[in-house]
Amino acid sequence: MDAFYAGVEVLDNPHLKGKPVIVGGSRKRGVVSSASYEARKFGVHSAQPIALAMRLCPQGILLPVRMSRYKELSDRIFEIFRRFTPLVEPLSIDEAFLDVTDSVGLFGDAGEIARKIKKIVKEETGLTVSAGVAALKFVAKIASDLNKPDGLTIVPPDRVKKFLEPLPIEKLWGVGESTRKALALSGVCTIGDLSRLPPELLVAKFGKHGTQLHLLSLGVDERKVHPEQEVKSIGREETYPQDIMNVEVLKNELLFLATKVSRRLRLEGYLGKALTLKVTYNNFARITRSMTLKEATDDGKEIFRNCCLLLKKTEAGERAVRLLGVAVSKLEVAEKNRQRCLFAEAGGSQKSKKVNRALDIIQERFGEDAIVPGTLLNK
């Protein structure tokens, strides 16, 4: 998808069209989650500190992340993908690989399928998608990024090496800043340069990763599209504009995180049995504390209560905290669990489920902020 979060914000508020929209956290310590192409002209990009983004683009319109809305549109878009092939491998909420090998008889060649998908996504959601078409996963991924927004790049099998050769080395998967700098010392700036290096030199420098880089530079990628991508965990974290020392304030933040995580668990139909608390202190030291629950849950109060127990195992209150994160893992499908435990649960648990369902109905109809715990009214 093209600048997905920012695109959704413009879709929901047409007055933002043509303006530099930045979606992310707080001005002081948050990071950019998405930026419209108007904002990108100023050098704003995802994962950038919000403070820097606002210096680069003072006229930028900063908006908070609305994950439930993005998830709603993501589900609709992925449903469109699956009309053309069941072989859809999600990479994230706004990106996927599609293997259309067995679909060409019905829908035309891969390029035609990409055009049809782009057209239907635009008609049914109002959003634009860019596509890369290739015989190899990593080539399709690179191609999808080249002509954004609303782009379509097709790389025929016999043109792969010619397509890759002039591209900067950082376009390859696995080439971050440190790898790029190490390769630059050997005079490698493009993928073509890399393909001409002796593979043994790459192995000596990078081990097994060097072998993978060599194969990719030659246009070799044998990975298949794997449609079943199991969700490992569901979490949420917040970086705070000011360091927090007060334990009661930290508990209030944990309530906020637990409420958001439990809401997402229920939206996606999961219960979780393992709980992890992440704490980053003001000197950037990061620690985690984990526990396994007796029963899998999607209840925010239960997650909050156990997070408070984990918080006691940290130095919070003695050391200032700049970030908190809550994650639930060891997930299982909620409906199966509910059926199995229907008559074994205590009345309190049944009451919690009814309360949570009522909350979800209200939030689905009126928005996430329509009803919240009283102590979070000021957040």
C-alpha cells in the first residue's frame, strides 16, 4: 500500500488531501509510523523521530495512530487479494506476496492480475496500491517500491540481472547501514558490483549471510510464497515525552497498554497465555519481564493486573522510565477456547466476557475513544 496509515487518514478526512500528513507518536519522543508523499518531499520517513520530522516539515499535520481503522481496511484489501489466489503471504498490515501461478488461466498474466487488483482496491477502498511483478520474491519486493505511489513495475525473468545491476546495494534484503559501509570498503555500491565479488570473499566477511547476498545479487531466490503466517504475539508500546518516575503513573500507562492489547486480541480472535513487559529506562537500557498465565485470556483487566506484578520485578520507581511495552504471546484461537471452557468458567469470567463484548460493540460503532476506563479519560 502507498503510505498506508497516512493514506487512510486522508481517505477519512479529504481536507488533508495534498497536505503533508505525518502519522506517529508524540512530538518529543515518538517516531513516524507513516508519512504522506507531500511530507516525504521534506525528508520525512517512517521510523524517524517525530521531533526531527517536525523540524524538517514544520507545516506537517501530526496525527495519532488509529490501528483499529487501519486493520479494518487491511482486512478488506487482503480479502481482495484472496479473490485472485489463496497463496497470499502477509509481510505486514499493508504488504503481501501473492503467488498467482495457478491463477493466470482465469485472470490473465501476472501483470494483468496486478492491474486488476490495483483497480479493485482503488474502487472498493479509495486507496492506492503499488505492485511489483517478478518470478522471484525479492525482485518483486524491490519492484513494488520503485514507482510509488500507484506504481506497477514488471520484471520479466530474462531481465532480472539487468534490472538488478544498477540498483544501490541497500535495495537488497539484509543490507543495512553497517553491511553497506562494509561493502563500500570493497568498492561495492550497486548490486552489479556485488555480483562481481568472489563469493568466498563475502563468506569470509559475512559468513552464511555472505552466501545469501551473493545468490541474491545473481538473481537467485528459491523461496516460495507461504500463505499461512501464524501470528506470534500481539503487543503495544509507548515512548513518553517525559521520563516517568511515579509508579502510580506507570500503572496507569500499563492500564492503557493492556486495554489496547486486549482490544486487538479480541478483534483478531485470539487469547494469549504468555505475557511480556518491556521497560526502557532513561539511559536507554532495556529489560523485559515475562510470565505464563494459568489460562489464556483476552481480558484487559487480567493483563493489567499481571503487568503490575511484572512491574514490581523492575527498577521502575527507582529509575526513570522512557518506554513501556506490553505483549501477549502463546496465542490460541479464541472461539475454540470459548467452546471448550463454556461451562467450566466462573461467573466472574463470564461477566468479564459480556462486559468486554459490550465495550467492543460500542467502540466498533463510535470509535476506540468512545468508552474507556475512567482513569484514562485524560490520556
